[in-house]
Amino acid sequence: MEVKVGYRVSSAVESDIFRSVQAILRELEGQHPASQPIRGMLRWTLHKKIENSPAKSISLVKIVVKELERAERADNKLYIIPLLHTLMYTIIQAAYIPDDLYQRVYDFCKRLLTLPEPYCTIGLSHAVKIKTERYTPGLLYQRMLITEQNIKNDQFPYQEKVLVFADPGVFPGETGAALSRDIESSSPLHSPVGHMRSVIQHTLQAALGESCDGPALARILEAGGQDVEAYFQEVVLCMEHCSEEAGSDRSQYTARLQKLYAHILRTADHDVQSQGSLCSVPLPNPEISFHLWREDEQLWRELAKFVRSGSSYDHYSMGPDFFDLNDFSVDFSPEMTRHSILSNDSGIERDLPPNELPAVAEEPPSGGSEQEQARLLRRGCIRMKPSVSDGMALLQDGVLEEPSASGKLQRKVGSRGMSVSKQQRLYTARVVVMGDDQVLGKLAKAYYSLRKREARRPFLTTKLNLKIYYVPVASEPQNASPVKENVSATSSKPCLLASYLGRVDPWFESNINSLGNMIPKLVKMSSTSKSAETDPFLVDVISYYIRLALQPVFFTLYSVKITFSSLTKEAVEDVFVTQLAVDFPEFRLFPEGSVRNKKSISEICGAVISVNYIKASLSNRETNRGVSLRTSGVLINAIPMSERDDLDCLTVSFSDSPKIKTGVDQRIRTCSIKIRSLERRTFTVCLDKDSKRVFKDVLSIEVSRCLDPGYCIQKARKSKFTLGDEKDVGLMKYMTKGLPLPINTFAGIIQ
């Protein structure tokens, strides 16, 4: 773990680091097309070079700061955010940074506050972190390691968990098993005591600098035994105490750690005055839990398990079937006494569970079927009225601090709104989704289900921060498709949302989109390799992504109501996030053998449909439009295809449909649309390109923005007391009506 190094580096080493930084900058500008297959490797290679060398870390910080100042003078904003993230990741893991270098970085971050979004937001975030790290060196490393590895302590009880959900359609069979081995085998193997040693070593070196004998301290801690935990608790107490005192004097913090350092050396009969070189203490990758996404409720169950595993409910029953209930949201074991609050219990005996029935009623009456008897029995449950704090938690989660965009059609980016106090949210779940647009459709459906469940009874909302990340991986191209490929050329692109994120965030394009292209090759190499060691590249990049990608981009979820031609089949409601494709059966206007003119032969026939929509405009003026036309297919895209069309609305295009009259466009922008077949001819609907989400024999669809379930419940409650008044009142006026899906990126949206 520790490597003895010198504090100074040669000019040759600095030149090598400088060339590596320049190569990354040239890659951002796309000046080397030949290096496209290995994009993202340059950044990873650079951090690997300095991982085991504290002196190289200082050189990299100096070089990056100089490049940032040069980019500022040249007004080259393309370099700023990538260099800032490279700088911050280096500072977090650096064994020691001189105070004057901290000041130089802090001054640059403050100057970014004069720039537009997202530079001012990221600059402010980094300025706060640098100021904190300057007065309490080692704090960022300590908190990150404690939360990621879930190390128990008395001062900082926060915990994190990384969950990777991969699409089994993209990683089938042995491919998914190989990916699981690669990810989970790269997790750290250190014991909690080993992580405590890392915190002590890094903190003392960061605070004391060259006056700390790193190798000697490492040897003493290795043989420290039970004393290590006591030293660890003292270090955490010291750092948390100093961090709470804003603007506190660093000398007091340093003196306290110097006293602890001297005590550690004296216990081992080591000369306190001796000095030596520093040791590198690399930040270990977080422990990752890998899952193949097979069902919608899988996300909620894993989040609930995480919260329950570290909460005060551990002593309750958690059998193998505990998390298989269809709908549970309170933390009681079946053996506990039931307390009915606001119960709908009818009071009759047939509503009681079997174990509470009197003896005379144990046998069912004759003549009744088993299905009927089961329907009359009530399963063991508890019904509770949500507390005021639970209701406010969900309400606060949907209230905006301020509008993040000037118009309704501007995509939202950055912090969504007010959050529950940090004392209540001790857990953070970082969910990484791997796959193409199909897995995003599953994510959208699971996210909507989660919000709907939490709206009824808040459980995770009051305890958990949910962060969502996306690693695009395309599946093998298939010849067959449930919806016609001639609807639009864009329907053949498997990762539309990732392409958009790559356009608005160049650092996402370099590190994450490039990773998606490499994952199938890495997994294939791993499955055929006989070596027991795994390549850490994949987990290293995922760790870098979840640690530094803190700017969410919000994608509106759209709900669709699907009505079928059969009167006995009920309408279905679903959600999508990227695309809805409609396929009409093609036919010709003229039967075979009839007389046709030249014009009629060239016409492509389809179904006559009526389209009613509200035209979207930047002025937010709602204009109702209606038109009838003949077409063979419709494609509804929620993701803009270019930077020029970057509006938060739907783009509807019709295939093979000539204009019927002047003013009817082939492509329309809207946030609400209804499509209905006028000839009783059915069509097929596919959501998010998922072959398992195809609906046949459809007669009509209605598409609109998906409303947040929390807003809907508040609206329903208020409507009981305001008959005939549909206006929002109270805090509802400030709640977000729509339900956006946040995907974390490095920069958000760069205009």
C-alpha cells in the first residue's frame, strides 16, 4: 500500500506529466481521430502515474493550475471543466499539498463565479471544497473513504452504496457473468482496520507534510493492533470538530494531530524528531454490488435492503421472503401487535385473517369456491397514517428553490430543489445503469414506480439520497424489429440519450461514452483469459464517474395511455423517456389489377389518422392543433437529435406522408399529443425500443408529460376542500408538476 518516494521530482518526470496533460487537451478538441478507440485511457493513465507518488501529485497540481490560468486568459472554456475535475481528483488523493498551492487553486475557482452556468456552479462547489481542505487537510479523503467503505465511527455516520444494474439483453449468459466477476472482484479486499490505517496515514501526512515520517508511521500502524481503532476515532473527532468551526485556525488542527503523531511514535519507541519521505495511500475503489436488471421492483428492493441493513431496524425479522412482498413500507415484523389507524376494517369475521377467526368459523361454508374464500380473507398488514414529517419530506423533495431555466422548454440542469436536512438522510445510493436506451426505459418505469410508492408512504425519501448514473453499452445489432425501421433513421441508434449527453458534456463523451465502446471488448477478453487477476480499468472509471459527476441533467418522463381495439381489453398506462414508435400496417389504395395513374403508383399508402396536439413554443403560448393524414409510421422522440433542437419537448415525425394541406409539417414539436386511427385499423406501439414493451392491436394513444405522483396526491388532497377550483394553492404553486429523471454528468449542459 505504501511506497517510499522522494519529495522532489526530476524535470524529466514533470515533462512527462506535462505531455500527458497536453494529450488530454488535444483529445478534447478531437485533433487526433486515430485515438478515438482509446478515448478515456489518457485520463486514467495519468492518474495511475501519480497514484503511487506524492511528489508527482504536487507537480500535476502545478501543471493543471497553470493550464487553467492559460485557458482563462485565452477564454478557452472547453478546457476548464475537464482540468478542474482532474485537479480535484488529484488533490483528494494527494499526500500533501503546500498552502500556497491551495491558495492559488482557491483564487482561480473564485474567479469562475463570474462565468455563466455551469462554470460558476462547478467553480463554487470546488472553491468550497478547496477552502475546507486547506483548513483541514485530508478531510475530503477521509469522508469519501468512510462513506464508501461504511466504516463505523461516532462522528460521521453517513454511508454510501454503489449499485450497478446491467441490461441482460446487452449482457446475456456468460457475458453477464464475466462482467459481474470483473466488477465485484475489483472491489477492495482491505479489512475495516486496513481502511482505518489508510485514514490515519493520509490525514497525518496531509496535515504535517514533510515533518511526518511516512514509512515509519506505516510500519507502526501495521503492528498497532487494537490501538489503530482508537487512533482512527481520534483523527475523525479532530477533523470533524475543526470542520464545524468555519474559518478556524489551521494551526490548532495541526497541533492536535502533531500531538497524536508524537504519541503514536512514542508507543513504538521511535524518535519523534526523525523525518522521512511521504507515503502514497491510494483511495480504494468503492465496494460495488452488481445486478442484472430483470424486474421493475428490483431497484426498490435493493434500495430498501441498503437502508434497512444500516438502520435501527436490524433486529427485526429479515427472512428470505421479507423483501418479496408486493407492497410494504413500514418496518414491523409479523409477530408484532397490530395497531389499526384510519383502518377500513369492516369489523365482520370474514375480513379477519385465519389465525384470528373463531373456532366455529375455521371451516369455510359449503358451496363457496377456494378462489372466493381467498378473496374474502385479508392478508396480514398494517395501515398507518403518514406522519407530518414524512409528508413534509416528500413535499420538500418536490419544491424548487428557483427556476433553473427561463422557459418551460429549456431543459433543467443542476440541483433539483430543496432536500431534507443531512441529519435525516444518512444514506446515499449511487445507481449505475449499463445498457442502451432499452435499459433507460426500464429505469424510467422503475423510477416512476418508486416515486409513486414513496408518494403513498414515504420511506426512502426521508433517509436516502438517490444519485443515478448511466454508462451506455450498445447490444449487437438485430435484423428483426418490432417496429418498422423506415419510420426514421434515428430509430436505429441504440443510445440516443448518451449521444445527447456527449454533445452537451465533452468530458462525459471522453470518459463515459468511450467506456461504453470498450466494455464489450474488456468483458470478452476477461471471459477468455485464464488469469485470476482482473483489469481494474472498468471499476476505476466507474469510481471516477460516481465521485466527480455531480451535475444532473433532467430528462422529462412522458406518460402514454394506450387504448386497444378490443372493447374487453382495458386501456394501459405506461411511461417512456427516449422514444415511442408507432407502426401502421401498410396497404395500397388500389387493389391489384385496377387501373392506376403514374401518381397513384408512387404513393405509399398507410392508415388515415387524426392527430391532435398542443404546439410547443418558446413563448409558452399553448396552441391547439388538429390534422388528419395518411402515414405508415410515427416516431415520437423525447431526446433532441442536435444541439440546435435542444428543447425539452417531443419531436413527432411522420414517415411517407405527403402534406395534406398548407401549414401541416412533417415534423412537429409538442408536449401533448393524441393519435387515433380513423379507419379502425390497428397499429403497434413500442416504448424505448424495448421488444418486451410492444403493444399490438392499438386503436389510439395519448402522450403527455408524466406528473409527479407526489404532486398528484397533494392535488387530490386539496381538491377535497376546493370544489371546482383547479388552481394550485399553497406550496403546490412551487412544486414541480412533471417528473424528471436525473442523470448525473460532469458538467451538466455546456451551451
